[in-house]
Amino acid sequence: HHLDGHRRVARVVAAVGALVLPPPCERETAYFCLNVQPDPARPTGRSLLLDRVRHAYVDLADPTHLELRYVRLIAAVADSTTAGPVEALHLGGGGFTYPAYLDATRAGSRQVVLEIDPELEEVARNQLGYRPGDATEIRIGDARLALDELASDRFDLVVGDAFASTSVPWHLTTVEVMDELRRLMTHDGVYVMNVLDGGDSDFARAQIATLQDRFAHVAAILPAGGVPPDRAVNQVLVASDAPLPELVFDAADGTVVRGAELDEYVDGARVLTDDHAPVDQLLLR
């Protein structure tokens, strides 16, 4: 399907003679057009581009360097709500930036990473310097299907960072998935989810409503300057059955919205279910 897209772009370029072709894919996986790009400003920095969108950034020499705002926020949420070694579940591996960070900063942590694309794990190991800890298990396959195989009341931290290009796969957004995650989490476990949306944020608001339908305590970290009307931005959502403490992070990275202010933001958005989860239709494109 990516090759078909390249041909369509080529035809447009031939017709108008003014467009510049995007860089070719370094690798076509079963799921993505994949590129790894060096950072001119940081010799050991590498960006992982999936379908030409930057999904991850790693420093080959320093796994504690978190370049991307949303990863810094995920780390800040985890640091604000958990301490010491953790049992962590990751929905999506991508560049494996945060699993590597946990290994480097939380000695003794045990992790399970669910990643659908086996080539991403290969790229992470061979080009992004990822060396999973002895207590890290990587399972290749659809994350939704893998949840059934995991033990209940196990995880202190669940990180939702699975994307199909620029959208969260619909079957990882619904109340039925949230029920499964709650089964896997400890009584005070925390779920932190990265979503990408903007404008009216119809998807992000529906996702928050879905979390509110299942979890007792929900917060969102929105951009400090507000959600742009014309482009999608990372919105980091936090949910737990235990009260959420103050979430401590750099004020430039965002602002916490919760309580009545969060209800106002959600504004009656419809909960996502396995029977109704039109994620692609709700997203700002």
C-alpha cells in the first residue's frame, strides 16, 4: 500500500512539476514506512520515523535522555505516582525509548512490552541501541489479543503508546479494553496513555470520557498554550482507581486538567465501545 502511495505522489509531481518527493522508505515493514534519521545537533541522537511521522527519539549513549515532550510527560507521571522498581506493561514498543529509560532509572523493574511489528524490535536493537533488561519480556503480536494471557493484579504502571501511523488502533481505545487493563493493574496502578489530536479534539475527548467511564480518577495533560485549532498534538491521559497525586513536570511541557475543568473539556463526548469506536473519523486530520 505504501508503494501505491508513492506512485500517486509521483504522478502528482509529474503533473505539476513543483512538489518535492518525500524521502524514500529505508524499510517497508508489514505495517509502516520506516526511517531512522540521525540528529545533526546531537551526534548520538536518532529519530524513528513511521510513515514519515516522528514516533521516537533515542540517544545511543544516554537512555535517560528524553527528547520528546510526550515521553517526558509519561516519565513524569510514572515518577509522580510510583516509586522504586515497578511492574510495567507497555502497549506498543516503537523505539523502546521508555522501556529503556525504566531499565536505566528503576533498577529491579520488570517489564512486558507488546509490539505488533517484529521489525521495530529489530530496528530498536540494531539501530537505536536498545538492550532490554533481563527482566524485560517483549511479546510480538496484537496487544489486545495478548492481554488475555497476562496475570491479574500485576502491573503498577501501564503505558498506552500504540499507534497505527497517527492514530491509536481503535480496538485499544474502548471500555472493553479498559476493563482488561483494570484487571491487570494493581489496586493503585496507573494507566498513562498518549493520544494525538487537535482542533476540537473529538477523539481525545471521547477517549477521556471512556477512561472516566471505567476509572475512578482521570486527568489529562494538555499543551501549556492550549490545544491548537489546526494541528494535532500529544495529549497525555492518566487514569487510576486510586486518587492521583500532584503530577510534577516542567510547566513548559503542559498543564494538568482534571475535575470540573476536565468535564468541561470532555463536554459530553460519547464513550468508545467495541461496537462504536470511530477513531479515524473523530481525529483532526
